[in-house]
Amino acid sequence: MKRISYALLIVLSMALAGCSGKSDSASSSKISIAVIPKGTSHIFWQSIRAGAERAGKEDGVEIIWRGPIREDDRDSQVSEVEGFVSRGVSGIVLAPLDETALVGPVQDAKQRNIPVVIFDSGLKSDDYVSFVATDNVKGGELGGDRLAEALGGKGKVILLRYAEGHDSTAKREQGFLDAMKKHTGVEVVSSNQYVGADVEGAYKRAEAILSGYKKPDGSLGIDGIFTPNESSTFATLRVLQDNGWAGKVKFVGFDSSENMVKGLKDGALDGLVVQDPVKMGYLGVKTIVAHLKGQQVEKRIDTGVHIVTPQNMAQPEMDKLLHPDLAK
């Protein structure tokens, strides 16, 4: 009985090993793509995720969505990339929240033969397959031109910057300042103040900055404001609303959310520079999968940028950007 039991044990062990080997082979043949955003809380990133998962379903690949909650948590994002490199995913689609801090992890991925597509914000490196993003300089210029238009070509304006180290917002800020040079009747009275990466912190800083321009009668001594991303725009909108300044100063922001669209409709905002984050997430995944399948991909893919105003926000193309369908 002992001999028979021992023989049976060997047979069963071999059978289980065979099954296990087949399962490992099947799982290793499936493409796994890690999509790592700058943060996960804003509508912008939720739209990116919707596009990425849509592309993943179409191509039959596994999408692993992980990223830091806050957009200033560099260490967390570095750890995410390093973890996926150690795990050995097929490819990585990354929005670097710091153009320098993520250079090393991306280089490590390349050395491990894990290709990386960069999206949304640039990296000070060429160790990536493709860069899928908005033309952020153009977006900033559109915002600047719209603010000058709303002001009738004259007035004092301020730029509330986002946070240091972010390639995308830095380019938008530069695009805005470039546009202001064309409008000689518009004076930029402040262009070097940062409000930060999270909404609550940005609210406090924006309120403190704007309070410095308060006149004795409580009104503001500036005529226009530009903000370069969703959190800075929403925070500044709240500051204007809470202090009775909304609609009394011209305001152009970047990106979109339900509250910001309402602000545009109510006249608290005079323009929103909008991207197409669903398209960005979709093309990010499509591009890395094409590369993994041996297809040639473009080094730079522009996902488009538009200026939405109270006058054109009801147009179908603009409405689609303001209210992206995240359920598909």
C-alpha cells in the first residue's frame, strides 16, 4: 500500500506540475500594461483611465491602473514604476509627475526590456517609445489669447502657477506668457507664484495671493487670472465665489470638471482650455501595444487642445470634451 501511495503521489505531483506549467505559460502570453498617472483623484485622470481601459478591451490586453493619490507624491510614483519593472509587466504607460525624478526608473525599465510610453507630461530623457500628449504650449497660448479677448485687449492680469517640476503645466504657463507678449495692452503683474498640487492647498494660496490685490472697497485691483490645470482652476474658482469676486474679474482656466463647467455657464469663468484625456489614455495604450507587436509608432503624438467659451460650449464637439463618456 505504501508503494502504491508513493507512486500515486508522484503521478499526482507530475500532473499538478503540468497543469501549473500550462497556466503560467498562458498567463505569460497575455500582454500586461501598467498605466501610471500623476494622480488618481481628478476627473482628468479618471478620463485617462476610461480611455486606457477602452483600448485594453479592444486589444485584449490587461490594464493595471495604479498611481499616487496626490500629484506631488514623487516617491510614490517612483515606487510604482520600480514595482512594475520588478514585476516584469509587458509595458508601462506613464505620466511623470516630475520631469527629472522619473528619469532613472524609466531608464531601468528600458534596461529590463520593458518599453515605456510617456503621456500628458514630458520627461528629460529619450528612453521612451512615444510621447502622447497635448501641445501644452499651444494650450497656454489659447488661454492667453482668450483672456486678452475677454479683457478687450487691456488690463492687469496674474498667472497662478501650478507646481515646480511638472513639464506639462510649465509649458502651459510659458505659452500663456508668450501670448501676453502679443497683447501689449495687457500687463502681467505677477507670474512667479505657485499655488500647489492639491485643491485645498491651492485654495489657501490662491486666496492669500488674491487678497494682496484687494482694494479698500473689497474689489480686486486686477482684471484677469489664468490658471494652468484642473486643481488650480477649481481652487481659484472657489476663492472667487467665496469672496464675491466671481464674474467681476476675467478668468480663464485649464481642464474641465462639473463645477468648472457650471462656472463657465454662470459667467464665473470666461474660458476653459480643454484637452481630450479619454483620447490620451486610449492612444497611450494603443501605442504601447502596437510597439510590443513590432509595429512602428510615432515618437510624438498630439492629442489636441481647444478653447471652450460660454459662447461655444453648447457646440457638439465642445460639449463632448466638457462631458466625456467614461462608461464606454
